[in-house]
Amino acid sequence: MPIEVETRNISGHVTAVGAAGPFTLVVDRPAELGGGGKGFNGGQLLYLSVAGCVSNDLFREADKFNVRLERVVVRVRGTSKAIRRSAGRLPMTWR
């Protein structure tokens, strides 16, 4: 399944709205780092997406074996340095 997302900044600001189909969220930087402090930063979103994928996969696989999951907690930890090393490998466009 192809996936495409985009962000559009609010004119003149770092703060942006991220969209994937009908779903949106706010992407920003902390105020002390020059952002508006109004939403997730990119690193948080990246790690949250990994946690979300793992959680969804656990439920999908459990369903195949008729296993009912009651509570799943997935915690992802990392650093901004790890993100910068891997970001160059993702296909993306910007304008």
C-alpha cells in the first residue's frame, strides 16, 4: 500500500500541519529551539510511528492466531543523532 504524507507550514512560522489522507496533526519545534511549541517535533513523530507500526503488527498477528490482546505498550527510545543518520536514506521531495 503506497503511503504519502506532507507537511505545510503556517505562513512565516516553523509550526506546520502534517497530513496523511484525512488525518492531521501539528508538527513543530520546542519554543526554546525557535519553534512555536505547539506540537510534536519530527523525532517524536518518527519514533511514535515506529511504536504505532509495532503495535498494529502485534494486533494483526495476534488476530491470526485468535489471540486477544488487552493492553499493549510499545516504548521506543533513541536520539536525534540516530534520526539524522537514517533520514538521508528516505525518498522524499520538498518545494
